[in-house]
Amino acid sequence: MNGRLISASRVPVRQSSVRAHNLALVLQTVGNSADRPSRAAIAARTGLTRATVSALVDDLIAGGLLVESEPAPRTGAGRPAAGLGLSPDGPAGLGLEINVDYLAACVVDLTGVVRHRFVTRTDQRVLPPAEALAALDALAARARFAAEADGLVLAGAALAVPGLVTPGGLVRVAPNLGWQDVDVPPLLPGLADLPIAVDNEANLAALGELRADGAEPSFLYVSGEIGIGAGIVLDGELYRGGRGWSGEIGHVTVHPGGRPCRCGANGCLEQYAGQEAVAADPDLAAGSLGIALSAVVNLLDLGVIVLGGGYAPEFDRLREGIEAELRRRVLTAGLAPVTLRAATLGSDAAMRGAADVVIRGVREDPAGWLARVQAV
Amino acid sequence: MNGRLISASRVPVRQSSVRAHNLALVLQTVGNSADRPSRAAIAARTGLTRATVSALVDDLIAGGLLVESEPAPRTGAGRPAAGLGLSPDGPAGLGLEINVDYLAACVVDLTGVVRHRFVTRTDQRVLPPAEALAALDALAARARFAAEADGLVLAGAALAVPGLVTPGGLVRVAPNLGWQDVDVPPLLPGLADLPIAVDNEANLAALGELRADGAEPSFLYVSGEIGIGAGIVLDGELYRGGRGWSGEIGHVTVHPGGRPCRCGANGCLEQYAGQEAVAADPDLAAGSLGIALSAVVNLLDLGVIVLGGGYAPEFDRLREGIEAELRRRVLTAGLAPVTLRAATLGSDAAMRGAADVVIRGVREDPAGWLARVQAV
């Protein structure tokens, strides 16, 4: 084992955790490489010895996390070394979303490629939570079947919900679904053998957007469906707030004394810029969004706003009205303009972000994955 | 030098920076102690050798940062060791504030005690920036004279301004002062020989409040003067935003189409809950504040709101109206109530926070201070 890596920490380190650390280091080095690095290149980049790298690479190949291939032949002298890449045939993440008027599932492999994608339009408002989740469980089973037919193994699942979720997967409130205190994991029996995470849909969508090409390190992601949520990304990290319930921009008051909201208050942004309101009056929607987004920029000094979910396809219709309000209401508008753009992933961002949470779990802890595979 | 401290870093460390690090470690250990620790106790707490601690302590005493005193005699056996404390007679911080209707200055010593405090009521709106700052320069000179009469040496000054400030001390906009692009340091010639920092007043007030006894690690600090600003503290750190211009809650829209604001927009919180508006109609002020604060809690999931500046003495008049709006408009109100409280430091928070920035600079870099003292 390499001394540099052990000395970086001040606490005693066991051999097993050194191996876990170094497995993750090698996997991340391959994952973050633009080329397909050789074992020697990995040794040079990590500072590990060649012998150590070779043993770790062998384990990662055996566990289905890396694949080795011959690089394109060189024109110069010398035998070209074999190149290593993330395996497209190993573990995969199952990303799920339940929203007011659709269910969605996708399978993303370790390289980040979406292998399967399913979307079903159904209105969850007319169903009790158990029935809505039974339909999602069936959709998840279809996605799982498709993944397994490809030879992929699901490493876990993550579910995006438009509501306030606790770390244990309890949905405290989802006003637009009409849910209150719904314990989700037991209602997805088809996934009982997998680790399952439940999180707010705007949070997961913001994470999906953060991982997309060209994403800025800090931005507000706004997800416009029937309800409206936001994910706040600061310096490459999702800001969750004290209890994980940040980003409830749909309930920011834009017209005090205005329309009643499902949450019990009135004048909430959701009542003026939710999907149905956008269809009815896009000018009012964009003006109301502009008021709420100006509040966010005044408070957080964010330079980028990303419109996602149902807003992405409506971006051109909404843009001008929002920008007019930002120019008018943001104190720093004349000093540092705000960039407004549509989400790269459109309305797939939440389920893509969910699948990505699973994949990142494997990439950050390959030792955990190897232990699971060996135990089977 | 002690091996543990060197090995904690992976980059090569020079002897001079090891000394600087260890000087800071010893000073912080004394500063954070409830008792007055002996040299032996410091060695035990830091892991440095006794000889190293003694040499460092001697330097810190010579530089006026520590004082050594006999502890209260013990009843048991053995000679009691001499105890060490921060010096109340060494470097001090000069905290300054310029606001719409007052100027303020305070001198805070290394132990955190306010040694001198000056407040002058004058209306800055009728003066050009150079004249307003000349009056502040005169007030700063009085504070400096008082500090030096005590034998204190000013380590630097920090100035709180109700506006958008760049790191170099340029005030880009201060709407309520009527300032635009005012380069502050050259207009304070009496402080030309001192390091001077300029920052937003709500930011400095939030830092002042954070350092006060019993402060929570995360809160929104709202400073209500003629204008209204906020400082956002997350996990013990001030959140500044992308350009340092976060917290402009005074320009959050609470009544679209409402009263025109000095910033050029209309319906800004400032027009409904600034100091003059509170005096005219405290119910409207509290309701408007409640709308804006609900937006903050919905967005940031903060559990504590601190009302400071001119709001602190009005707290009892404002509380009920704000809390009613929070209950009504915060989506999570039924799940996790928000604590509303008055600022501990009242309207002194900004200048206290400013002085504290100077003091913390010395406490975090005593080697820099010692080099300055030795060079004189």
C-alpha cells in the first residue's frame, strides 16, 4: 500500500479501509479520464505502485466495474498498453419519479448512459398513495426486467417525489399529490431486495442538471410541473437546508391576498406559474415567476437560473417576461446580469438525477459493491 | 517542532509556517479555554512539547497577545502553575458603521470586551459621500485616541456600510445613502496607516450575532434600519453569495405594483418595513416582514430568524404579526416551527461584528501581528 495515502489522514487506518479507499481512487481516476488510461498511467496519476494498481484493477474488472480493451494502434514505436474504461455491463442505477400526472423510470449504467426509459401518463391525484405506488412498482419491474435482459445488475433505486421527504423515505407532505406521512419503501415490494432512496424531485433534478455537461457550479434549478420546486446548488453541492426541506419556491408568496393554494396559504407562486397556469396565461406566469426568482437572486446572489421540468419546453414563451422582472427587481441587475437558461435534461432531470445518485454510490464505494457481488 | 502537526498536511511545510501555525494553535487554545491554562496544560491539549509551548508563549507574551498570572491558590499539595489568558492590553479592533441616520465606532480588545463606543446621530442622505466619510473619519480618530490612551494598539479597522461592497472596499451601490461607486478607504485618511476592511452592514451584524453567547449555527439575521438587509449564516459560516451580495431582503417584492422604492423597483419590503414604515404602521410592517421571511424559510429551510438593528427594540410590537404570516405561509410550519428572536447585540451588532473581524484576524494569524510589532 502506498504511504502517501495513509499519511493523509491523522486517524489510524485499517488495511481494509486503505483497500476501499484505493479501489475508489482507481475507479474515479478511470471515470474522470478523457482517455482510456493504462495501468501504468493510473499508477502515475494516483501515486500508487504499479503492482498495487494491477491488483486493484483486477478486482474491479472481476466485479464488473472496469473493462480493459486494446487502444487504437500507435504509429510510433513500442507496444501500446491496454486501456481501461468504466464497464457499461456491470451495475446500473434505477431512477424513479412519481409526479402529479406521470410516473417515470430509467436505467442508467455506470458510464452514465441511459439504457432504458419509461414514462406513463396517469393522474395520481385520484388515487390513494398505495395504488399510485403500486403502479410505480409495476413500472419499476418493467425497467428492472429490461436492465436484466441486458445483463445489467441494479445496484439500487432512488425515487423522486414532489414533496417534503425525511432521510428514511417518509413523505411528510406532498400537497399536489394529496399525500401526508406516506412511508414509501414498504409500498414498493418489487424493490424490497434493493437499497432505495427517496428524495425531493427538485433536489434530484438539480443534481441531475449539475452532472450534465456544461453545468455551472452554482445555480437555482426550478422544476415546473403541476407544483413548483427548486434545487439550490452552491459551489457544486446541493444545499438541503436544516431539515432537507429547502427550495420550496412554489410556496413563495407572489400576490398576497391572491389565489388560495393547496397548502392552505394564498398567493403562492404555484397558483400563478404551475403547469396549468402557464397554459392559461403565460404572461402572468412569467411575471409571477420573475417576482419569485428576483427574490431568490436578491437573497442568494446566484448568477444562473435553470428552468426545468415542464418549464424547459416552454422556455422561449417564458423567458422575456421573467427577464423583464429580474431587470426591474434584482438590486444588482445593473452590476451583474443573471443568466436564465432551460435545463439540459428537460423533464427527465429528476429521474436521471435519481439514477445518478445510485451510480455515484457505486463509484464512490466500489468496495461495498464488490462485497455485495461476492456475497451473492 | 511537533511531528503530528507537520504530517497533517501533504505539502512541504517550511519552518516559518510551522511556527506561524503553532503560534495560532497556542493562542486559540488559550482563547477557547474556560479556565486560564498553564503551559503544561497547553502542551497536553495541543500535543506540542513543553519546550515548544514555552517558547511560543514567551513570544506571544512579548507581543502583547497573552498575559500570565498566578491562579487562585490551591488547597491541595503542590505549587500551582501560572495561568495564561488573552491580553486585554494588546491589539484591539476598531469597528465602524455608517448608516443612513447615524455614525458609530467601537474599540474591542483581544478578549472581546468593548472598551469604547461612540454613536453620533446625523443624516447622511443630505451629505455627499466624502463629507459623510470625513465625519466618520473624525469619529474614528476619537475612538483611536481613546484606545491609545488605554495603551491599546489598533490592529486594523472594519467598516459596515448599508450597500453592495466589493472586496477592495468599493461601495457599488448604497441606495439609502444615495451612493454609487464610492471608493471608501481613500476617504478615511485618519486610518491610512491601518489595514481597513469594508463590508455590508447586515453581513457584519450577522457575524457579530454569530459570535455572541448562545447563537445558533444557522440563522437569518435581519437588520432593520431605514433600509433592510440580511445576513445568512449556514453552519457557522456567513453565506456571501457569488459576488458577496447576498441577503438583499429589503428588495424582495412583497406587494407587486406597490410603493416605489429608491432602487427603481416597486413593492420592495423596505417600503413597508423600513424604520419609518414601522413607526407609521407596525401591523403592515410586521405582515410585510412575515411575507418576506416566509419566502426565506420556504427557500432555505432555516429554523431561526434573528431581528436586529432597529427591529431589536421593536421586537415585541412586531413578533405576533410576523409569526402569524410564518404559520400561514411556510409550507413546513406544521412540521418544524421557526424560532423568531431579537438580536442579542441590538443595533450595535454591525460595529461589533466589524471590530470582531479585526480581532479574529489577529487571533488566527498572531505571527503576522508579531511581525508588525517587531518591525515598528
